[in-house]
Amino acid sequence: MSRLFHLKRGVIPACDVYDIKTFRKLVEATYDVEGIVGYKLGAILGLTYGLPQLVNIVREYTDLPVIYDHQKAGTDIPRMGEKFASICAEAGIKGVIIFPQAGPQTEAAFIDALFDANLTPLVGGEMTHPQYLANEGGFIRDNAPIEMYTLAAEKGVNHFVVPGNKPVVIMQYHKLLSGMVKEPEYCMPGIGKQGGDIKSAFEALEGAPAYAIIGASIYEHEDMADAARLFCAEALGTTGSEYEE
């Protein structure tokens, strides 16, 4: 399977800003920072401006992959997967995050649709905030994320989204997935304002490819480029930066 990211470790800015001017400023300030491996677009910008326009702005500066996080995709009926994947592919998106909370049929259908559209599915199971799982007072069964990750691995997925502010949980999911996938890769929100840190999150993966998804701690900083450099330096200093082919 081809690599989505050009480095083994790095940072993905989460572009959860409200206006296109700030979005452009974020991309312009960070695209040439060593360790930036891609950009994550969310529903706020996507619904306001449309994915094609946003991808085109990124392409003015860089060919780094753009990931779309619909917050949350993979929660519809199965047959919507093909339409969703088609729209993302036509816009120039390279990877799509799904959290398949609607069940295994939807998960399988969305993964198949994304692969068919030559997109990389990044599958999440557990989120970063409190009261998500039942044992915390949430609505999601405690073992549901394991089932989501397991089905994804069985379908050929090798990119997973895990909560970067829960190192013990990261380690548990990595132990599961590393036994099913040759080299699982992990994208991790929850680092920065949500309490997680790169060192603890990356160490939990024991050298596996890891990418910190960081939003407000970069785009709310007075100097976005400086904030990005600090996070990237920490990410690249963990185990080195380049893939060994």
C-alpha cells in the first residue's frame, strides 16, 4: 500500500478555523515547515466554502496531502459511502477520516467506497473527549472501538485515528493493530489544548509511524509558523523523520 505521508513522523495542522483568510494564513505560514506532512480540513470550512476551493488554496503552496474529516463521517446508511467518497475524490482530497459509529455494514461500505475512489481511509474508534465510552457515562459501548479498528484492519486499512491525549489507550490499540497490520500508521488528535503531548503519545507507539493532529495550538498562536516548528521539532526528534525503504 502506498504511503499517504512522506515522513514517518510529523504534524498535521487541523484547519478548524472559521474563515478562508485565516485558513490561507495558516497554510502559508506552515507549508514549508519541516515535519508538516499534510492538512486536515473539517466540516466548518468544508460546509462554508466547499472542498474544491479549499484544496485549490492548499495547492497554491504545496502538494502535501489534504485529509477531510467530516466530523463525523461513517455514521450514515451504507449506500451513502459511494456518494461521499466520490465528492471527496473529485475535490482533490487524498485521505478521509471516518468514525464508523453507525455499525459494521456502514463501516465496510464506506471503507470499500473510499478505496474504490483511490482515497486513503483513516479509521477512528475512540475520541478524545470525556463521556464518550459507556464506562465514562457516554453512549458508545466500551468495546465498540476495538470492533471498529478490527474490522478496518480486516478490510485492509492501515491508517488509524487514536486519541493523542490517552497514551495508555494508544498503547492498547497499537498492540491490537500491530498484530493484524504489517505497519499500522496513526494520526492523533487531542495533542495541545486537549491535554495530550507528542512525547507521551509517540512513545506509546513504540516506533510506529505517528502523526500529531494539532489545531488551536497552532492556528490560535500569534506566530503560527513558530508554533508549528516547535511541534514539528518534537515530532521529528522522537525517532527520526524519514521512512526507510
